[in-house]
Amino acid sequence: MHLEPQARRWIVQGLIGVAVGLVLGFLIGWWILPVEYTNTPPSVLRRDYRDEYIVMVATAYEVEGDLDQARERLAALDPDSPAAPVVELAERLVVAGGDSEDLARLARLAWALDAITPPLMPYLEDQP
Amino acid sequence: MKGSSMQWLPLFVGLVLGLVLGLVYTWYIAPVELVNTYPPLMRSGYRWDWIRMAALSYVADGDLEQVRGRLEGLEREDVAGAMEALINEYAAAGRPTETMRRLSALAQALDVYTPAMLVYLNTPAAPVNTPAFAVSPTPLDVTAPPTPSETTPTPKPTRTPPPPTLTPTPLPPFRLTEREQICQPGQAPHIEVVVRDENGEELSGVEVWLMWPDGADRAVTGLKPDRGAGYADFDADPDVDYSLGTSELGVPLVTGLRIEPCPEEKDKEQLMGSWRIVLERRSAATGTPEPTAP
């Protein structure tokens, strides 16, 4: 196929334009003006905030003694297995040498949720 | 001139087309992934719950700096609203005085005020910054890789601290001796309180607080001398749960007070009953705790 030089130049220009436009679009859409989320659930919290959330659920359970509410709060992290985030964090804290008070609270909550695991047993001295 | 403009038209059209395609892709097809968010971005119900749990952690630990850290970035309106709701709910439920004191102290530290907390701020309080039990101020950080010694499968035997039993609260100086529904025609629903000493003599100058979920009111006995030196009263509305306490220690002595209809009488209009509450000062010798009256 033979194109006029003028037409070829237009095609090349158009393709360059599209490429530059795409790069600009990616830059704007992902870095400069990315989609901003609001009204998010706790399940998408950054890991450190998620850990804080779980520890606070355990602390609130200790203060209020409301297991249903604790279960409901944890279901916001894992609807299928609300106890899983507690056990996962507690075991991570055991390995990392986390705060013993946090560990004890998490272990007590895990116990109340019937999800206690062997690594957490030493933190359950007060349980019957 | 026109020819010169037309010369760059394909480039311009391509640029616009590419930009539009890029934005559609990045905003709709493959937007920034919804991970690593932080509390202020949560839905309002979750934000309020976050604040509530942070406040309850203060009740347990007394660590103000930790609470401030947890509330960082949250709107003041959210913090105020959630704190007020929590304090009002706890006041109406007649939660332990020490818990109420801590919540009230936290609210004050966060520059939040609600009428229900005033009674707990006006009374001698235990130092709120003293944790009920020892808590390490070490921040929660489990992202650091464990050192070899920390990977020991058996955790160190750690004595689990007792549950957060709060400091024993001294007995309230007054106790409930009488709680009677009064049904008198022509009287607006109210709650009247008579305060007596251990010998049955009416006491003037005693500060009495009436609390309900949205607020609190204060009265001092003896300001209506025709009703007696120990008399004080409050207007009251139906369908509100009231609790009653004296200024000392802010202990709710009576909870669950509601303006309710009087028993029906034949051929008479049904009245809304008021309440007459009689409080008696404990004698110094009284040492055994008594449960709070229902």
C-alpha cells in the first residue's frame, strides 16, 4: 500500500499523539489524580491500622464483655471466619515478641470465639 | 496559516484520544487498588466504632497518647459525636463510676463536652492517667522481622495480668431508701428527691444530678423550703430513662427511672406518675457495699 507522504505523516503524528496521551492519562489517573476512595470498610485498612483495629476489638471486648459485638466487628475483616484475624495477629505477635497485654487480650478473645491455638495457650492463664 | 494549523491536527487529536483512553483505563478499568486505607476514609459507622473502641481502650489502659494516635486524622465532629454518644449511652446504662470518670476525662482531654459527663468531672476523681494495670507503652509493631531468638516456638511464660478490674470505688455517701410512684392530678410529671441524714433529718445543700441519654440536670436540696430542707425536684418527660445520683463520686444511685402511667382507676382519667426518691446518708459505720438500686 502506498501512502501519500502527507497521509503517512498524519498517521505517525496521530500515533505519537495517542502514545503521549496514554502516558499522560496513566500519570494523571494513577499518580496525580488517582481515584479517591471513601466509605471504605475496615478490611482494606493498611496492615498496621488493621492490627490496631483487631487489638481494639479485643480491648473493647474486655471492657464491655459483648462477644456478639466483637464477632460483628471482626466479621468486617473476615466475614467467613471472624476469629481468623485475631488468631493470625496473635500468632504473629507471639513470634515478633509483641506486647504481652495485647497478646493476653487477643488470646482471651480467641478463646471466647472458640478459636484458641496452642501458641496462644500460655497467655490464657486466667481462663478456666 | 490555516495549513500550518492543520499540519498538527492529527497529533492533537491523537493526544486527546490517548489522554481520554488513559484516564478511562486508570479511573474505571484499573483504578488504584483499594488497599492500605486508613481510618478517616472508613464509612462513618466504622469511623464512629473506631473512636468508640479507642475510647474503651483508654478505659482499660489510661493511655492518652495512644488514644490520640489512634484518633489522628479523624474529623473533630466525628470524635465529638462518637464520644458524646458513648458517654450518654454509658451514663444511661449506669456504668461504673470509674469507667464514667475515665471516659469523661478523655472527652475533656479531647475538648469534647456533653452534659452527662459534667457530674463526673465535678467530683474527686482517681488519677486518669494511671493505668488500671501495667501496660507497656511499646507501640504495636509486628512488621519487623523477628530475631532468631524470637522465633523460638515456645513463647516465654508470661503471667497474664488480671482482667482490668478497676480501682475499688468507695461507697457512695447516700443510699436509696424509698422509691415511690406518686399519682396526683394536676401535677406535671416530675422526679422529686428527698435527702436525709442517717438520723432521718432532711439535709439541705446536697447536689443531686438527674442524668438521661442526652443530658443531665442538677438541683440542690433546700431551695424550696416549703417542701422541706432536703427536697429538690426535676421536670421529667415520658419515655426517657433517667438515672439519679449525688455529686459525691457521681455514683448513679438510681437507674431506669421512667415516667410511666399510673394504675388505671375506674371513671378516672389515667395519670402519668411522678417519682419520689428518698436518699439517706450512710453512717460512717456502714462498711458493706450495697448494690445500686434498680
